[in-house]
Amino acid sequence: MNASSTTVEYLTHSASEIEQALLTAFPHDWQIPHQLREAMMYSLEAGGKRLRPILVLTAAEAVHNDNLARKAAFPIACAIEMIHTYSLIHDDLPAMDNDDYRRGKLTNHKVYGEAMAILAGDGLLTHAFYAVTQAVKQGVSAQVALDIVSDLAELAGATGMVGGQAADILGEQGVTSLEQLEFIHLHKTSDLIMFSVTAGARVGGASNEQLIALQEFASKLGLAFQVQDDILDLIGDEAKLGKPTQSDVQQQKVTYPYLIGMEESKALVERLTAEAKQALMKADLAKPERLFAIADYLVNRDH
Ligand code: GRG
């Protein structure tokens, strides 16, 4: 991929590289019950933007401008996509959102049944930690791999995404304040984005100052991504401005447009993206252009 390729070309190319890598995530000679392997691969191969793994690769290259850092980051890119995929499988279960479709395909439990869908999620979650350890074979130091394992547990687990999901479920009876909503989004969505940027930066050999600036970038970007997601959901539901749709009411779904209105939400996405880009400037990176472009792309995305 040369430096002049467009952002869409870059994202498409990176997504297909990640999809290739995911195909060999579970070696073919491993003894895995056939249906479990199929259920895990069904969701891993179901598409999606691959945003989180792309951020891992792009952050590594941004800090250390060569192809080696990017290459070494692949196992970690696969790991975060496994975590993201498991969270979607579990989120779609009858006990949670009870969804029939995801990424235009039947949800995992609709195809393989609830028990196998739970196990497919469990298998992906556990394997993600194995995947991180494989980065050592690509030249990542054991200390950096250990730091990444620790970040992953913190940001994906009870203090991170799982905690955000729990707060969301517990708050369904009445999320009324922006603070509550921000807590949910920061953990449910931003934390995996935080992990991706931080892990890539660690692989690239970021200094402490760079890590701090990149983490500020990630937290603003993650929140902007979620507010934009809320906006797109509402547009997709042919919603009325600033009012909950019928399905929002049924699911008691409280979103940014619901709490602050559509125009305010759009302004918030713009503001958070601008702040994210300011933080990126502070990081003083070797090759920041792709990260800037991803921030712009996300704010303008329509799906
Ligand atoms: C079940 C532990 C557990 C957590 C679930 C991911 C999640 C937490 C819930 C899914 C619902 C949701 C809208 C979460 C917000 C994060 C988000 C916008 C997920 C969708 O991510 P995209 O847009 O999806 O990157 P693709 O399909 O492109 O990968």
C-alpha cells in the first residue's frame, strides 16, 4: 500500500489482510469440535469494518514508520477482532438484545443454537489471549506482550467493555443523565478502541508521552464513533429528530440523539473528532497521516 492511496483503499486493503490472518487463527490441525470451530469462524468471517484491528496496525506504523512494526502487530489485530466478535455474538443472544440478524446475516445463535453461540463467544474470548502471545514470534518483546495482555484484560473485562455492557443493562430502567450514558459508551465502545490504539503504539515502541497523547486520541475517537453510531441508528430507523423510535421505546434504548437531540449530537461528533486530532498532534508521531484520515473517515461515515 503506497502513501498516496486513498483512505477507503487503505481501509479495504487492511481489512482484507486482517481477514486473511483470521483464517489461520485456529490452526487446522488443532482438535476443536467441528461445530464449535464452524460457529467461531462463522462470526469471525462475517465481515464488518474491522476498525479495531485496523487501528492496531495503523498505530504501530504511525509510531514506528516501517513495515516491520505493522507486520508484528497482526496477531494483536486478530486478538482484538476476536474479542469484538465474541462481544457481538453474546450481545445478540436472547438474554441480551435477542437479535436475529447481524451484518446482514443470521446471528450466531440463530444458526448454531444458544449453547453453541455462548461457547463460540467463550472460545474466541479465550483464544484472543493466546493470539497476543503469538506476537512474540513476530519480534514483539515479552515485556510488551505482557503489557498488552494486561491492557486487554483491563479494557475488555469487568473494568472495561464487560463493565460497560453491565452498566447498560442495569441502567435500562432509567439512564437519564449524560454522565451515565458517557460511562456506558466509554467502556462499552471506547475501551476496545483504546486497547487497539495503545497496543499498536506499544508494538511500535511508543514513549510514555506518546502513549498518553494517543490514549487521549483514542478515548475521544471512541466516543465520537459511538455518538455517530447512535446517530446512524436513528437515521436508519427513520426516526424523528431527537425523539426515540418505537424500537427504542420497546428496548428502552437511551442514546445521545434521544438525550440531547440530533443537531447537538452531530456537533458533539465534530467537536470530539477535532479534540481527537489535537491529541494526535501532541503525540509527535513518525507517520500520523493514516490516523488523521481514519478520524475524518469515521466522522463522515454513513454505516
Ligand atoms: C456482551 C460483553 C458483551 C459486550 C457487548 C459490542 C457490545 C458490547 C454490544 C453491541 C452493541 C453496540 C451497538 C455496541 C457499541 C459498540 C459498537 C458500535 C459495536 C459495533 O461495532 P462496529 O460498528 O461493528 O465496528 P462491525 O460490524 O463493523 O464490526
